[in-house]
Amino acid sequence: MAGFIDGIDREQVTLFPDRLEDWIGEDHLVRVVDLFVEELDLPALGFERSVPARTGRPGYHPAVLLKLFIYGYLNRIPSSRRLEREAGRNVELMWLTGRLVPDHKTIADFRRDNGVAIRRTCAQFVELCRRIGVLKGDCVAIDGSKFKAVNNRDRNVTKN
């Protein structure tokens, strides 16, 4: 295709850096997520399976799943199926999880089983933001309201 920019041949061997560390900048957001989660006391927050069982197959550490969960919400990826897919192809998530790729059922079960602990984690994050001066308000609120979008003449109800 003369006159166009040509890409490289797909059969060409490419030498990517061996370390994921080389792909993530020093001031990248995933480093903040990693540091924040590593500093948390997960058993005190109420995360299930924070201490591994003596028997059975080893599971994922709650810190890995929490990092994946936080990354998903920071990047507007709330779906557990999409998080599973991104963990296998996104270099940032590979760095954050140590190249672990939990399946969507594991991610969804973690979210379901640790709802209270996740809310406590979010409260600690807001408190951290206040301490470092990023957040200065007295109240933090997230509007999660959902409204039905159909408003035709038959469904419109007024006081009259």
C-alpha cells in the first residue's frame, strides 16, 4: 500500500521490556492505588479470607482483588467480566495484580461478600484525602439516584 504509513510485520520478533516496572511511570495512578491498599489493615476492615486457610486450594489475597476493584471504578470498568478481560491484557492491571487474572465469578463474589469492608475502605480513602489536603469539604456525597426516563402522557402523574 504505497503512500500510507506501514506498520511492522506481525511475524517480526519484538523485544519488549522484561519488567512490568519499565512500563509504569513513577507518578502513575496505579502506584497510588497499590500503596494505599498495601497500607490498609484488611482484617480490621472486615475483609473475608484475609488470613489463608490451612487446608484447601489457595485463594486470591483480598488486597489483589481490592486493587482490581478500585482500578475498575477509577477507570469506569464496573463489570466483573470486563475487569477479568482487562486483567489479562492491560499492562497497568498486570503490574497492579502481579499478572494474576481472577475470573469474573471470583471478582463478583469478592464484591458481594465484602460490601461493608469496601465501604469502610472508601471512608478511609476520604479521610486520607482530607489529611493530605486534597479534599477540604465538610461533606462528601455521591448521588446514586436512578430515574425512569419514560415520561409520556399516561405515566405522568402530577398533584392534580
